Amino acid sequence: MKCTIFSNGRLALFALAITQFSPILAHPSIVERGSPIALGAAKTYGAIAATTLTSTGNTRITGDCGTCPGTSITGFLPGVCTGTTSAGGKAACAAEAACLSAYNNARGLASTATALPSSDLAGLALAPGVYKFPTAAATNSATLTLNGAKNTMGQFIFLIDTTLTTAGSSKVVLINGAQACNVYFIVGSSATIGESSAMTGNILAHTSIGLTNAASNKGTLCALNGAVTLINNSLTAQTVCSS
Ligand SMILES: *[C@@H]1O[C@H](CO)[C@@H](O)[C@H](O)[C@H]1NC(C)=O
């Protein structure tokens, strides 16, 4: 095997003769699951808030629900939380702590990708990596495609300094082995998910998270200092991340 270190410090591996038994080499720009970001105790949660967790209408959370240090969880029923509900309990506090640790780890990451054309993610197809947004990011009623490039362990980490906003009917779609458990929106202020948006990924917001009518998510919503507010939403925690 030949290894070359480029002047920018990146290590490139040129593979040797491929045999049936060759080990699979990870491409250096691909961020692997759990390294550095893992959700730990929070991964079984559909939604966890610091202050209040409020639902209006027929929200369904497949997974756990909680608040810490707040203790107010309202709207269940008619909302449904299929897992454990922890209002200020030990389980919720462990989940909040896990979210904070994932958030802080992510904040320390360097960008692995060239700058995107704008802060609008709509219509883009991206490979695993760390993508930085000096201000806000949005998906404008269109689809963001995350391409796992056949690496099911590749992580997609969006480091957004201020807000994440999706317009109505926005979508995040996974292809080629990408997994929702490996998608992270790290939001420096608050996230607002538009009506009927179909989101995929863990949304970790410094302040609060609001989903409008009929939006859905696969992953965990973590509000680190504020509320999670839901209206007729469908949330599914990604408890299993396959390798
Ligand atoms: C929730 O969904 C029901 C049924 O579709 C709808 O009638 C209601 O207006 C929705 N609630 C809100 C606040 O949008």
C-alpha cells in the first residue's frame, strides 16, 4: 500500500491489488458512526426538551419522551408516546446530558467539505461529512438527498450557527445505505420544521425546536435549553444503527 501525505495534512490511501479478502479501507473524509458523534442515552428518545414538551393534536412518538430539568409534558393524550415518559426524571436527565455531549463534540469538528453554494440545502445531494453554516440553514420546500456512498457508517453533520428552518413539504431523503441515526443537525439557536416536512436525522438545538402541523422526523429531537413544541407530528427514534 502506498500512503501519501498532502501538504494540507490529509492522508490519502491508494489501495493495492484488490483481492477477495482485502480489508475495506475507510475513506479519510468519511466520519464514522460513534466517532466522534454518538447519541448514547438519547437515541431511544423521539423528543427531549429542557423546559417543556408540548403536543397539540394527534402526535405519535415512537420512542421515549422527556424533559429535564423541566417537568411539564402536555398533550399526551391525545398524543401518544409509545416508550417511557420521563418528566424531569433520571432517564430524561441522562438523555439531555447525552444530547449536550453530542452537541459539544460536534461543535468542535472541523469542516470536511468544501463550502456549499448557499445556506439553502434544497436540491443538494451530499456525501457523508461535516458541513458548516456560518449563519442559518434551510431547505426550501424541496429535497435534500444524503448519499451514504454504500458506507452505512458515514455520518452527515450539519453545523449551523443560528437557525434551521424548513419550508412546508421539505424532505430529507437517504440513499445508498445512509442511516437516519448518522444524520445530525447541530443548531446554534432554534429549529423550525415546516408543515408536512419529512425530516430525517437527529436535531440538536441550543434553544428550542418547533414542528408545525403534520411534519415528521426519524431521529431524536433534543432542545438543550428550551422547549419542544409539536402539532400532529410523527416522530420515530432511531434506536438501532446497523454497521
Ligand atoms: C391536526 O390534525 C387535524 C386532523 O387533520 C386537523 O383537523 C387539525 O387542524 C390539526 N391541528 C392543527 C393545530 O393544525
